[in-house]
Amino acid sequence: MTVLERLDIYSPYDDGETYIEIVQKDGRCGVIDNYGNVMADFEYDNITPAGPGVLYAYLAGKLGLIVTGMDGLMFTECEYDRAQYHDNYVILNKRNEVFLFMTNFGELTEALDCVIPVNDRIIEIYCKGGRTLMDTLEGEMLSDDSGFSAENVFETETGYAVYETGSEESRLLLIDDYSEDIEEIYFDELVSVLYGPGIRPEASAFICSTDGILRVLDKNGMQLPLGGGTEVEVEMSVSAGDGDKMNIAGVSAFEIKLAGFSDSDAEECFNEDK
């Protein structure tokens, strides 16, 4: 018996001393624990790590999953053509069907039309003509409006924000990790994102445009009052065209200048709204 790889067991109750091994015996692969107990029978052509707690198992040209959990190993059939691993889920393809395995919950969905990763946490699911936005970490559905498509996800101090675009308008879904509240803000365009300090800065405010009017929203969706120019970093820049009149609400002259306006434009906008 040959040990191919040793892996820590993925479990919140792991004591740091428990591990599993991918082993080969008589040309077949299986999994044993650190006590020598057989966890997965020696019936696979190959087994390889996909990510923490997730193994790809290969048999007769197809693949399946072996997932470690608090109650031992979980298995799927080796019937899939391709797999795409993410931190909280695995996308499985079988002919023209798509399946989603939720690694945090050990659950395999029914066949889906399409799964589009937004990041390792947020996905778009299309099934039976409908569309759902899901938080795979919590297993929660965030929205089911087929008129929007997720463009980006921003971390905030209390959770995260999902920026979505539609044919006629855009919106932010502001998700609070503590209260699990979801605030929906509608506008024409997300112009800029204001970040706080730090090595991994979090989005602290959003500059949105509606009918040519800009407003600044905090991480909770509240419109910010005029203030004294805290130093923040603007990720995307905008510029005011010659002769354009911009009504800036809730942002200081310093922040307007950071967003790409000239000193005179910034002062004019600041003084008009003050």
C-alpha cells in the first residue's frame, strides 16, 4: 500500500491531530484515516485534492466528490465530466446539466441551467427560466429578480455589498452579516467606491448616479451628509464634461476632487449643496 498524499480533515471540531491519507493498493485508490481505518474503498482510478476538505475521485473517465465533514466522508457518484472548485461550493458539469455541491452543508442541488460565480461566496443560479442570487457561505438566497446581473461584490465593515446591473437601472444589495438584513438601493450607475484605510480596505461608501444627480451612500445605504473631507481612496474615477452641472449630495469638496473633478468644480458643487 502506497501513501499518495496526507491531508488534514476539514472540520470546525478538528483537533489538529486527525488526518486522512490518499493511498493506492493493487493499482486502485482509496482513503484511510490516521488509525488505518478505510474511509473510502479502494475502487477509484485516482483521487486528488481539490481544495480544503474536498477530493476529486476518478472512475472510468468520470469524476465525483469525496468531502470531509464532522460526520465522516460524503460522496457523490462518479458521473460528472468536469468540476470547478470554489471555497464554499463546487460546480459539477454532466453533459448539458450543471449541479452545485454546497461544501459547507454537504448538499447537492438538482440539475440547474447555469451557475455563474461572482466570487468564492456569491453565485448566480439560472434554473427553469428564473434567476437567483445566492450567498453560498450562509446558504441564503439574496434575490430572484431575473432583470439583474451581478457585476461585483465589495466587502464592508458589517458585511458586503453586491453591485448588480439591469437593462434600465442598477442596484446595490447591502447585506449585514450580523442582522442578516438586506437593503436594496436603486440607481442608474455606480460611479465610484470609497474605501477606508488598511492593508485590505473595506468599502465605506458608494457614489451613485441617478438622472445625472450624484449621491453618496454609506455601507448601510444611508445618504451621507456634507462633511469635512476625510481622506478616502476612490477606486474608479469620473470627470465632469465642459459645462456640465453636477449636483453632488453628501460628499465633501476633497472627495469630489479625488473623484476626478477640478478644484473649481469641486468648490462649486460643495458650496451649492452647503
